[in-house]
Amino acid sequence: MIAEAGHYALVLALALSLIQSTVPIAGARWGDVALMNVARSTALAQLLFVAVSFTALVMLHVGSDFSVANVFENSHSTKPLLYKITGVWGNHEGSMLLWVAILALFGGLVAAFGNNLPLSLRAHVLAVQGWIAAAFYLFILMTSNPFLRIATPPIEGRDLNPVLQDIGLAVHPPMLYLGYVGFSISFSFAVAALLEGRIDAAWARWVRPWTLVAWIFLTLGIAMGSYWAYYELGWGGWWFWDPVENASLMPWLAGTALLHSAVVMEKRNALKVWTILLSILTFSLSLLGTFLVRSGVLTSVHAFATDPTRGVFILLILCFFIGGSLTLYAWRASTLKQGGLFAPISREGALVLNNLFLTTACATVFVGTLYPLALEVLTGDKISVGAPFFNLTFGPLFVPLMMAMSFGPLLAWKRGDLLGAAQRLTAAGIAALVAIAVAYAWTYGGSTFAPLAIGLAIFVIAGAMTDLAERTALFRAPFATAMQRARGLPRATWGTAFAHAGVGVALIGIVCETTWNSEYIGTLKPNEVARVAGYELKLDGVTQRQGPNYREMIAQFTVRLDGEKLSVMTPSKRNFTTRGSSTTEAALLTRGASQLYISLGESTNEGAVAVRIYHKPLVLLIWWGPVLMAFGGMLSLSDRRLRVGAPKPAKASRALQAAE
Amino acid sequence: MTRKQRRLTMIGGSLAVLAVAAALVLNAMRDSIVFFSTPSMAAEKQIPAGKRFRLGGLVQPGSLVRGDNLAVNFSVADGAAKLPVAYKGILPDLFREGQGVIAEGAIDATGVFRADTVLAKHDETYMPKDVADALKKQGHWKDDYGAKPSASAAPTQGAPK
């Protein structure tokens, strides 16, 4: 019954989304308030029915109902409860259901909290959301229905891919989807603006918080995914430039650009047409990401259940939305009025530079990800574009971006003073030079490139602090005055500083991990000792253990530093009998921001075991950086300017709202 | 500056950045792209020693020899030809004889493929997509590779022959 109820609720949600996608537009054309208000109720009702459908699938998984194909293929009765729940989106059908559930959630949020939007804009936005939702409901119902029954129900399920049986699956996909799908809101706003042929600074005020929310989740989602890959895959790598990772990085780069251009639009009423284009591109890249991951056209190191036949359907959705919105853009963008003027050297100019580099970097990732696919289609040659390509293209583009990052916030709107900004950044520059000198002296004879990169990172962090110091008049005014001014600063200013510093922090982590990583790879017998970066790791012994749905080989290591016992580490290797596959559970020992990392290979007959031991200096900064960025985003989001006082658009629709 | 001059500055700047990016991409494309070959494709094309490529195929059953200090030797076969592979390090969890594998490296002077990376991240059917496509093209594809592993038994597919 539950499966049928879930299926039925999904069909009802499709019907509601079809109403939502047509009736409000007609209402907006005819100026009919009642028809326009249909958007709000259908969006909320749609959210309700998708929630019912999703809950039904969760209940089926928790109850191990193996008469449902999706549960049979991805669950097992002995699987722990947490993984029974997270297993819902650990497969294609379930993850698509999560995708539409989040889409409906965002639509519902606009409907519930968009009361201060002009009625026709809200109607248009929700109608566009309705189109996207309808396309994906059709996709799920026609090609990937999670509620299909099996005629002869088996007794036991096939279990979830062991790599996915991890807490990471509980957090990473929902976060990532909140980011991906969150950009649908700015897309809908952009398309609505094109349909209405009207856009103003108030529009940017509404779009910015939604973009910011999506960006925060995407940032955390990517960082979380990277950390998950780091400890789960057992190679100690945290970014592989894999197509699936690039698929999430591209919307992030475009979304970051969008976030910055929306600022220009809100504050200076400039870059309107560009902001609209970025909104469209960002969500298009999110859709492309969904297509790449779900269609199986690209090979990936990450495990996904994929089916190429579904790819055609998503490709059609992709062509319709990207092609349609870009056509609409080409047709209507010229009707939008040009905005304010500014000199090339100004805050606006700096933000344009930011956009230029971010979108170019995004384009190089796009080329690197899709070129192999295009070449295979055209010539039949199979190639792989790996990390060297991206390091050679992405790296050089990020260097000028990060240099400019400290200058941007110090420049005035309209016309900036570059020399003045440079003078104020003297302290940051000196800090960077000192960092380069120290790093160079400390690692004498090593890489010359790494100290320079660390200097750049320090410059970014110090630059972010300089901005705060300048605004609070720290060191110039008495301390108490500075504190008072610090409290009075807009939260968005603090947010900018934290987010920018986060980029620098992440860069330090990346440089240290890649340059000064030390490793030991070899076989160890019990009581043998491996030495890595001054640490002594003694293998005490290997034991076997039975887990809920796997057998586990656990090795115990005693870690010593200068003869003093620090800790015990227990990496393990799990063998999942149902799928006949095994996973490596790495053991991590955190020392400050650095980590010791042990993962096991296979054991030999003589009782020896193959091990990989890494010492990764400051590796945690790689993920603290994005966390700082997301924290900065949240500070900006809490800025009261984004919550209240959004000015009414020039041609107010007061008459319409009064009738509500 | 007039509006026109400002716009020209912007457009000029954008074009400069795009040109630099295009140069970077083309340069990186020349140096860091790796082709995929099966053993018979490698023999046919006579890939010179030292040229990096990705070798894909099935691990020849019975060919796996473990040496000292994590040295591993095995053969990669695609039904028509096979190529000996030498690797030093820990093999991935899913590496098995008779199943698909991708190794990245180059052929040395003695004709042995020296791999520095071995990938065995498979999809559910325990077969990398590139390998499956190549085997299908050469007609060495048996349908049971495509079949999903059954519920009761652990997936123990045999060799292609």
C-alpha cells in the first residue's frame, strides 16, 4: 500500500506542477489576481505531496519491503537503520526523488515567504519552477520510478554499495542537492524577469539571499564530499578532477560569480543583463551536473548506479531548459535597460574582474570535462583528461583572482583609488613577504613554488583583515571606538572578510598537503615499526571481527612521537558478503590541523599486511577554508539589509497587492 | 573616459583573459592528455616506449604474481592480445583476476607496461565502462558481464574465454 500511495502522491504532484506552470502565467497576462495566486497554493500543495512520496520511500526502506525493486536492489535487512534511511538517496531513483523534493521545498519557500514580492513576479517565478518540476516528475515516473514492485518478492535484498554505507552519504548528497537545486530559484527569477521584460535593483535584493543560500549549501556539500572521498577511498586524495567532482565545481564557480555580480546589480543597478545570464548559466551547469552524474556518459572514480537510456531523457530536459532560457535571453535581454556607469578601477570593476576570472576558470573546467566526450563522439578516440590539465589551466587563472581579491573590498564604488588601496595593503604585503621568506628558509632546497603560494594565501587572509581594520579604524582610533565600530559594521562586511579569508586558508592547506605530504607504503608484520615524518607506528597485531553486515579485519597501530606514546590507531578492511566487495576504513589521527592517515591493503599468508601511511601537514585547512567561506555566507545572509527594507520596485504593484 | 572607451577597456580586458585561458588550455591539452588502449589496440598502433597511455582490459586469470615489497606483476588481456604489467603498490579493493582493470603508465624498453596507477573502480557490473565498450567493439563481450550479479551468490564472473 505504501508504495502505491507514494507513487500516487508523485502523480498528483506532477498534476499540480502542470497547473502551477500554466495558470499563473495566464493570470499574469490577464492581470487576474486569483489566477496568479494559484501559484502559491499549488507550490505549497506540491511540496506536501512530494513530501508524502518521499516519506513513503523512506518507510519502505526502513521496513525492508523487498517487494519493491528499489528496496530490493539497494537494501538489506541487516543493514543499520541509518544506512537504511540514507540508502534511499544512495541510488538513482531515490536520489532523483530527493532532487525533486528539494526543488519543491525551494518552490514552497518562495511561495510561503515571498509575500513581499510583486504578485506577477511571484506568479512567473513559481510558474518557471513548475516547468522544471514537471519535467523532472515526468522523468522519474517514466524512466526511474522508485515504487515499482517485483512480481515474486525475494526474501533478502542485495544491499547497498559498501562504499556508500557511511555517514557521508547522510550529509553529502542532500547538501549538494540543496546547492544545485537552490540555484533553480535564481534561474526562475531570471526567466521571470525576461518574461516580464522588467528588472531593477529590488530584483537583485530578492535574488541575492536565495543565491547565497544555495551557494552556502553547495560550498559545504563539495567540501563534505571531498572529505568523504579522502577518508573513504583509502588513497588519501581529496580531489581527483573527476567528471563527477567537476560537475559540482562548475555550478559553484558560476554561482560564486553570480553572487558577486548580484552585489553590483543591487548596489549600483549595473551589470543587469550579465547577472541574468549568469543566473541562467549557473542553473544550466547544475542541470548539466545532474546529467553527467546520472546518465553514465562519463566514467568516474565514484560509484554510481547509472543507466545510459535515462541519459537521453535528461539530455532532452537539458536542451529544453538551457536552449529555451538562452533563446529567451537572446530575444528579451535587449529590452532590459542599461544601468549605472563606473570606471574600470572601482569596486564594480574589481567585481567584473572577479566574474571574468571565475567564469573563465569555469570554462576551462567545462572544456576539460566535456572534451573527452566530444572527441569520443567525433573520432572514437578515448582519452582521459586528468589532474595535470586542470592544474595547468585552473591554477594560473586563480592566481590573479586571488591577488585581486584583497584589493576589491578596499576600492570605492564608481571610481576607486588603486594606489590608495595598495598603500593600505602594505601591511598585508609585508606579511606575505615574511611568510614567503619563512616558508622558503624552513623548507630550504625544496619547492620554490610552494612558499610563493603560501605567501599569496597569507596576502589574501591579511588583506581580508586589513579591510576589517580599515573599516573599524583599528590602530588609528582608540580601541574602544574600534570595537564599537566593529559592532556597527554590516554583517555582510564581516561575511566578505570571512569568506575571502576562507579561500586563503584553503589554499594553505592545499599547498602544504600536496608539497610536504610524506608517505610510507609497504608490508608490515606484527611488531614491526614504520617511520613517517618523525612518527613511529608499530603494528601491534591484526584481529578479525564480525560487523552487522560485514566481516572486518582490524589492524592496531601504536603511534609514538620521540618515544612517547601518543595514541592507538585502528584502520580496518571490511568485507561485505552480500555484494562480495570490500571497503577500506582508514584510521585518522588529528594533530592540530595535520593528520596521520593509515589505510590497509591486502594481507599476505605470513601474517604481514600491506599498509599505506601518510602524514599530511595542515590537511584539515583544506576543509576549514570552505567552512569559513560558508560561515561568511551565513553572516551575510543574516545581514538585516537582506531581510528588511527591500525597496519596492519603481512601478509598484500596490493595487494588485491590496486586492489580495 | 567616455562610456565607449570604458566599454572598450572592459571588452579588451575580457578578450585578453580569454586568450590567456585558451592558450593555457591548448598548452595543457598537448602535454597532459592520456589515450586509452586495449592490449590489441596497443599492439596495432605500436605505441612507442615511454609514451603514457591508459591500458584497459581483463586481468588474465592465473597471471597475478606478487613479489617483494608490494611489487605486483599481472597480464592484461582482451581476448586477442595480452600485455604484461608491472606495478608497485597496493592494488585497489576491487582488483580481481578475470575482471576489468585500467592501468595508467607506459611501456618500457623490455615491452613490459610499467603502471603507476591501477584503477579498479567499477560500476555495479564490476566492469569499467571504457573496457566494456572496447571489448564489445572487438566482439569479446559476453552478456553475463552486463548481467547484474544475482542476489544470492557473490559476483564471481569468469574469464572471457
